[in-house]
Amino acid sequence: MDTLARLESTIAERLKASPEESYVAGLAARGLPVIARKLGEEATEAVVAALAGDDEELVGEAADVLFHLMVLLAKKGIPLDRVMAELDRREGTSGLAEKAARGA
């Protein structure tokens, strides 16, 4: 968790930089749809790596997914603690029961 907390802090700082100086600032300057599309692209690449059976590639793509998800959360002003609290809330609940409770 320390790694994610440090990453959250780094992303917050880089959002304040100029787009010419920071990948995160540049991505954020392009807007939420671009960040969301990039997250989707990285998620697709993770799926492809998983299906290809390349564990090292999957590890790298999983890191990209987490990174871009955290950029999206930061852009939306949602702290990682809220996501962690939601995971804590769901802990011990059957995935099927949780899904049924949402009506999905």
C-alpha cells in the first residue's frame, strides 16, 4: 500500500506541472475522455498479455492499468482511500451476493 500512496502523491504533484514537463500533466490537460480512453487501452493490453501467457508482460501492463486508474481518480478528485474503503466494505461478501445487491 505504501507504493500506491507514494504514487498517489507523485501524481498529485505532477498534475500541478506544465504539460510540457510531465506526462501526467499532459494527459490531464487533454481531458477526462483521453485519460479514460488510455485506461481502457492499458486494460485491453493487460487482457492480451494475460491470454498470451506472458507473465512479465502482464505484470508491466497491470502496472500501467493501476497507474492510469490512479491518474483518472486524481483528475476526478477521488482519493485512493475512498476506493480502499469500498474494498474494505466488500471484504467478506460473496461476489455473487454483492452483485445481486446492486441489481446487476
